[in-house]
Amino acid sequence: MPVGLFQDTVRFLSGLEPMQLELQQIYKRRLTALTAVNPQVLLQLVAQEQSIQQRLRKHLQQRAVILGNARRQKLTGVNLRKLLHELSQFVEPHGEIAAGQYEQAVEWMRRIERRSWDLRQTSWVNWHVVRRGCREFTEIRNLIANCGDRPSEFNSGPGSQASGGALIDTAV
């Protein structure tokens, strides 16, 4: 039975990697579109990302099945990396899993983990760029709404006599 678990894990990893690569490309294109202020491309990317997210959710259900099957076979791996480590006891010559296939699966897992880390970092950068843009938009909108004067919540403290802000100087 451990061979079946190993094969299921390999199938899961082989399905996950292409989705990660797609998501990586979308994040790069999103950052380019954000810096170029291209809303049409951003809207297209949202639809593509939602499609990948749906596929990832379905794929994660397979992960839950694999880990559930592992628990039924008295294996304690709480994630796929630990399950792979546990399956090492079934690698040839003591078990039924080919050593070459096992090493390939471990390397695959490492690549997927590194790419996951990269995706989190790229997602964080995208989020930060969007968040900063929203803040600046809000500041400009407030300055326009208040005819260049800062709203009263900004008018306390040193330098409160200045009109406008760093972006709009209405004193000129």
C-alpha cells in the first residue's frame, strides 16, 4: 500500500507544479500591469487567477485524501513533505519504491516548496504596491475634496499651517 501512497503523492506534485508556474507568470504580469497602470490587463489577470484558484482548491482536496489514506495506513505525516520522509522506509532494497523515483519526488517537493515561497514573496510585493497606490489615491481624493487643504484629522501638530501636501501645493 505505501507504493500507492507514493504514486498518489507523485501525481499530486506533478499536477501542482504547472499551476504554480501559471500563478508565477500571472503575478509577474500583474506587477508589470500595476507599475504601468493598465487596468484592462489587471482585470484579465483577475479572471485567470480565479480560474487557477479553483483548480488549486480541487487539487488540495486530493492532498487531503492522500493524507487521510496515510493516516489509515498508520503513517503520521501531517504534510506531504513529512509523508515523503516517512515513505523513505519503503525505498529499495527494503521496500517496493524505486530509489531513483523517490529521490526525484523529493527534489520535486523541494522545487515546489521553493516556488511556493517565491509566490508568497511576489504576492506580498503585489499587495504592497496595490495598498500603497490606494493610500496615495485616497490622499489625492481628500486633497481635491478639501480644495487642497488637509482634512482636520491631519491639521494637528507642527506644520499644520501648510496647505496641500507633498503632491499638491496650493500655496503657490
